[in-house]
Amino acid sequence: MATPKDLRYSEEHEWVRVEGSRVRIGITDFAQHELGDIVFVELPEVGTELAANEPFGSVESVKTVSELYAPISGKVVEVNEELNDSPEFVNESPYEKAWMIVVEPANNSEIDELLTPEKYEAMIKED
């Protein structure tokens, strides 16, 4: 399983890539692997205010529906509309094509509280 070293991770298996004053968010390779073939992705609208650790959308696989949890608080400024027509991107390219939302963080210190790649890898090895 891929765990890019330039990202931070949530315990709910979302990843965060800091891009200047914004962050890009998606689900991890581990999460997509556990879910199986993704058939539908539900994401919030631009302008939605997110609260850390609260649901912001869902992914539906052939096995289950799983909620997506915001790793940080902030305002959604961009949504990956390509996932509406191509939800399989989540399985094929979880860190590149399948980013889900871009957020303007409400509190940058929340990013520092997320798991490092090493801590995330240790957590998923326990699962």
C-alpha cells in the first residue's frame, strides 16, 4: 500500500496535502483497498463549512457505503467533479486523480495534529 511521505493522515483514513494556504483531501490507498470497487462518490458543494471529524460526504462501493470525515475544519473551495462520472479513480489513483475536495483551513494547527506517514503506517499495520 502506498503512503506518500509528503501527506498527513487522519485516523479515519483521509489524506491531506498542504498546497500553500489550502489543503487537498482524499482517501488513502488503504481505505480504497478495504472498501473494494468504488461505484459512487458523494461530495459537498463549494462553500460548505466543514468541522473536523464530522462527515462531509460518502463513498459507495460494491460492499458498503462509508462516510467521509473531514480531517480539518474549513471551507470547501473546490470539488473534484470528475468523480461524479469516474468514481473508479478512487481505486485507480487515490492520491492523484481521486482527490475529493480542496479546503481553506479554519485553523492550521489542526493539520499538525494529523498523523505523520510513519504513524499512519503503524496504525494500519495494527488493523
